[in-house]
Amino acid sequence: MTQRSLFRTIGNHDRRRRWLGSPVSTTVGNLPYIYQSVPDFERRAFGLTDSNGGKTRIHERLDLIVRKPFGDDQHFVPLGAVSKNYVLIPHKDVLDIACEALQGVEVDPWEVQVELTLTEYGERMHLRIYLPPKYYFDPGDGNLMAMRLECLNSVDGSTKFQAFMGWYRFVCSNGLIVGVTHMDLRRRHTWGLNLLDVIEVLNYGLETAGKERENLSKWQKRPIKIDERFISWIEKDVFKSWGFKAAARAYHISIAGYDVEVAGAYKNQTPTTIAVRQTQKVPGMNGGATNAFSVSQVLAWLAKERNDVQEQYEWRQRIPYMMTNLLRRY
């Protein structure tokens, strides 16, 4: 693959990000460039070198996953021990399959923007592929949303392979998994990765995109009042799913469009009564939340603000559940 000039590297954006404790970095570009930004791995027999000359033996049930020299780091890096029946799915295999899946739906890999997040030694990967502008959607507020295919993978078994579709709102960098477009493929590393599985996720997302756009448009027209019903939802559903602080933040962002931090004592307080301090205006929020769509974006903002990549994804998974419970109240 050859390189084109469609890329940039994000540094400051990821300084506080972690993935299961490991720092991460993100690179943005097209698929051919991203392909060059991914390290290679190998599995080896799991044994030790005894500096004192004593005898060691190879582990009979475990292998070692090793990252090969990459970029400025010309060392082999051990990443973890895995069982003999563990199937190593290299990140480049995921990129190859994603590229083939795009071609299968007549999307040119050169036309898509890609974000690649890797942990420090490359053992975990979060791949986000944005479909071309013809798949963009204006939910009614003038701020475009894009469909994207996302893949999570690890070479050391710390994360299952996952592939899913979702919407991304450019104005506030929110990733939103909602409704029928959320088709989640999960694959343990005990058998190989199948191209047809990823194609199925991509095709399903494209086939149901029309219905999804219709649902998001309906949310724009579905008024939500900050009343007793909303307070009950915050103090029960959001609190139960994400905890006290997140519930308080969701409530106050929905009121005024500004994120907050808890400033008062917790004793005898609820997420909607505790004293808070404003921190920043939430992008894309013009005042408070007035409809179901704007509430969904409040939730997407809070999920995006999690510092851990795994937590971000887990929080995003809860959004459809919380939105369903909200809409049942109105």
C-alpha cells in the first residue's frame, strides 16, 4: 500500500486517555496510511532465559505474544501469555477484512477517513471507519452525523474482537450507538476472524440506515420537558447506569447546555439537588435539551468524556437502554 497526504496525528487529544490502564495514541488518515501505522506481532514458545545457567523448560499450555520492532522502537516487546488454543488475530488482518468489506458494498477505501487508536505497545486497537459523505445525515439541527464502522481488537486476549455500526456527530465528537443500527459482533479468540461476519455488520447498518435516520428525526420532534418525569429518569435510570456524578452532569447539561462538576456535600442530596459548578459549554447544545435527540447527545457527550476507551464503549452501549426508558415516560 502507498501513502497519501490525507492524514494527521493526534497527540494532545489522547494524553489523558487510557485503555485498561495503558496510555493510547490516535492516528487519523486513509486506510492505506493507517495500515502502515499498525505494528506486527508473533507468537512464541513461552519460556525463560536463566542468567545463572540453570535449566528452564517451555510451558506446555501457554504461548507468548510478542510485538515486533516498530517505528522508533526497534525491540521485540512481550505482551502477554495466551493458551495454546488461542487464535491470534493481528490488527492488520482486521484492517484487511474491513477494507474488503467496504469494497463489498462499493465503498472505495481511499474515500474513507479512518481513526486508529492503539495502546502504548499496540496490544489493543480501536478502529473507526467513517463512511463517505453520501451517508451523512442532518437530524434537523444543521449538525451533520456520519455512519461509521468500528472494530475493537486485541492480540493478547485482553479484549474480544468486536465490530459494530453507529452514528458520529461532528460538532461535538460524540459517538452514538442507537436503535436498529447497533448490531454488535463479538468474537472470542478461539477461532479465526471471518470476512462474512464483518460484511454482515456493515450491510446491516447500511440496510437499516434509512429507518435509523427516521428515528433520529422523530427524536428531534419529540419534546422533552425538564419536569418530574425527567427528574425521575435522571435519579433512577441514569443514576443506576452511570452513577451519581454522571447523573448530576446529565441533569445540568440538559437544563443549560453546560457541563458541571459536583461542588456540594453528598449527604441528603440527589443528582438533581446537589450543588454544582459549571465547567464548560457542551458543543452542539444551544441552551438546554428540548427534545429526545438533544438528550441523547447529552448522554453521548458524557460517554465520550470517559478517559478509558473500554469505559467509553461500555457507556455508549447503555444509551439505547436509557433512551428507551426516557421515551416511555413521555
